[in-house]
Amino acid sequence: MKSPTSRSSVSEPGRREFLAWLAIAPALAGCTVASRDDAPAAASDPAAPPPPSDGHDGREDEEDEEDEEDVAMTEEQWTSCSPTTRDAEGPYFEAGSPVRTSLRIAEASEPGVRLVVEGRLLGPDCRPLRGYAVDLWQADKDGNYFQASQTAFRLRGKVVSDSYGRYKFETVLPGRYGDAAGMRPAHLHAKVLTPQGNALLTTQLYFAGDPYLGQADYCTRSRYCNSADPKRALRLTDGLIGGVAVKRSRFDAFLSRA
Ligand SMILES: [Fe+2]
């Protein structure tokens, strides 16, 4: 695994700590994927999201070339409402991130390809979940994580669903990281939280076509991650926001309980 400290001035868990985490991961409640179904997560976040608000921030796309067919829910998703599978939390989660619609807090200075993700949070029977939050954290374009307290939660934040269960956020495409042991596919970490801040699901979102998905993901080979589920592999389309090229995707999370 690439050492984040090699590219950042902040203190970060390194390869040794990550490998230590892999060793203890099976003992961490709610953090393993020994069972790859959507078993309830026991973890809770003391930082409850604020009251429901419009998950769309009003920064309307000025030029949106989104392909509606590519982002529409599939018939299979609608009919099955099959719960989104969980995935490992990993060592870099930090509670208490603020509600924001962009994880690019440094905006112009946050390098990387801009990414816009939107979707819905849906509970049992596919009912929209209003006022729920997606707590996100990720690596930057080079695969580095940043310590929240020293970077104002850089590339971390919560987005809150509106009355239709919709959420939307902007960020940058994360980079892969790895070391001699192997490479992890690019991914976004996510927890779905109730309005009271309880975590219902901890998972990771990947990107379709990444050659390191599945058994090529050394974390999956170690049986602590689950990057083989194609339903959590985001499909990217090209778009424009304010004349700037962006990648867009959609992800609908199905929760087996609300
Ligand atoms: Fe990660």
C-alpha cells in the first residue's frame, strides 16, 4: 500500500498499520465481510446528521450531458430491492465529518477528475429514506488519505437525503493504492446513517472496469473486502458542469431496515 505520508504532510496510518488492521479485521464488529449479505451494522456515529434538507445544493448543472439511460435504475434493481451489500470499513474512517455537498473542500486546489454521484436511499419495500445521510471518505487522486483534524475533513463529508430519498455530492475520482502485496481498486467508502446517526450500512463503491476488482483486489483476496459485487461498481458517464468536464454516476442504496 502506498504510504499516504509520502505525499502528505499529515500523519497517516501506513502499510504496517493497515496490515495490522487486516489482521484484526475479523474481530471488528460490523467491519468484516465474512458474511457478504447485508447484516445490520452495529456501529453508530455520534455525529447525527442535521434535520432533513434538500440533498441537491442548488448548484445546477449548466451544461449537463448526462445520459439518462446510463444512470437509470435497472429493472432488476426496482423489482428486487435487494439490499446493498456491505464491505470493510478500513482503517481511515473518522467520525464527525460535516454535512456538505462537495468533498472538494479545497475546490480548485483539489486535483483530480471531478466526479458527481447522485442516487437514492431506499429502505424496506423500496420506500425513500428522508433525512438519512451518506457519510463518505476517500483517498485523493493519488491514493492518499488525509487526517480529518489537520485538513478540515478533506475528502470527507456527509450528504443528506431529501424527501424523495435523493442525495447528491461532488468529489474527485479517487486513486488506487497498494504496495508489494497488491493493489486496491479505486473506491469510495460510505456509511448510511439514520437521522439519529446510527449506521445501517458500511460499504465501499467501486468503478466498473477497474482491473483490480474482485480477486485482483488484494484486500478481497484476504477476505476482508468485497469488491466483487457488480452492483457497487459505479458506471461513469461524461458530463459538463460550467464547461468543465466531469464524470457522473448514480448509485442507489437499498437498506434492509430503516
Ligand atoms: Fe480505502
